[in-house]
Amino acid sequence: MNIFDATQTHYNAAGVHPTTDPDNPRSQFAVNRYENHLPKLIRPGMRTLDLGCNAGRFTFAMEDMGAIAIGIDCAEIPLLHAKKVAHRRKSQCQFNIGDIAALPYKENSFDLAFLPQNNGYLSYQILESLTVQLKEILSDNGIFVVIMHDELVKRAGEESLSERYDVQTGLMEGNRTIPNKGVYASPWYFWTIAFARYIIEKHLLLEKVEQIEENRFLLVFRNKKRNGVQ
């Protein structure tokens, strides 16, 4: 099973947890972490894309900030819940099933794309493919916002890492237990801030890197087009 299939299977099996349900107050902590950051980046009327939106915590939050928000995810079960929440709220948020490696959007569709700690599910090749796509689908001067951990910091001193880490691909083996459902493969790619910057900066301009917590970083990249032509 590849990482895309494993992630899709895992999140469909996990369903919607109170900490990922936009209608549950227990999920608000995730948005609150960035209450001093996201509102500074989102303007009323901005078209935003939530990459790996799950049940839509950040999609709805961006709409609350004035954005026209769309979320995309590969797992159907969380997306179905997001659509039900949107219906109950009379929200204009839209939710699409899809693969980040092949986004179903046209040129200049968005002003901001948001990747909230999902980079670990992306191979080095897929992150670069995503960045190339964003060069097209983001507007001139549009931004790509990445929230990520640095695995060198996170895994420091972890003796078992060498047994689970493929040095050529960066893929780490892992499992996650879902109560009453079983154990599911949960592979993850080894990312550092420096390497993410190296890949994304091939196509988008780095605007800032900001440390939010001990090992939580916000990276902002800008899409620059010359006279509307890349």
C-alpha cells in the first residue's frame, strides 16, 4: 500500500474525532494556535484553498475571516461530515475529494493556499509537484502558507529512527491505533524546514519563516508572475 492509499484508509477509518469536528469546541485549539497569524494573511473576499482539509476546521475558520474558502481532501468520510456542517451553518464553503498530486483547479483560482501540518504525508517529489501546480492556480502575488514541524528537532535522540527511516526517500514507517477499529499503517516523510524551503523556493519566493511554538513553524511563500505570465 502506498502512502496515499494508507493515508486515505487511515483517515476514513478514523472518521471525525471531537478534536477535528468543526462543530465541537474541542477542535478550536487547532485554529486558536494561529489566531495571531492567519487573520493577518487573509483579507475579505480572498479565495482560499485548504489542502488536506479533513472535516474542514481551517476551511470554516478562513470563511469566518472573510475568505471564500474551498477544502480538498482524499478521505471521503471527513469530507461528508464537512458538507453536513456547511449545510447546517448555511456556509458557502465547498469541499472536494481529490489528490494533492493532481489538483482539479484552473489557473488563477486562488489567492491563498494553506497546508496545515500535512507535509509529512507528501513525498519530496509530490511537494515539488504541488508547488508547481500552485504556481499556476495561485493568482499573481498569491501566497502559499505552510505550517510544519522540523523532524530533526522532533526526532532528536530517537534511537529507533534509523530502523524505520529510508534514507533515499525520507519515508518513515509508522502505525496508528484507532480505538475499537484496529491498527492502521501511518507512514510519514522526514521533512526539515531547510529542505522544504529548498524545494518550494524553486518556484515561489520565500516571504518569511516564523516560529510559532518550540517545534511549529509558519512559512509564507509568494507567487510572482511577470505581467501575468510565469
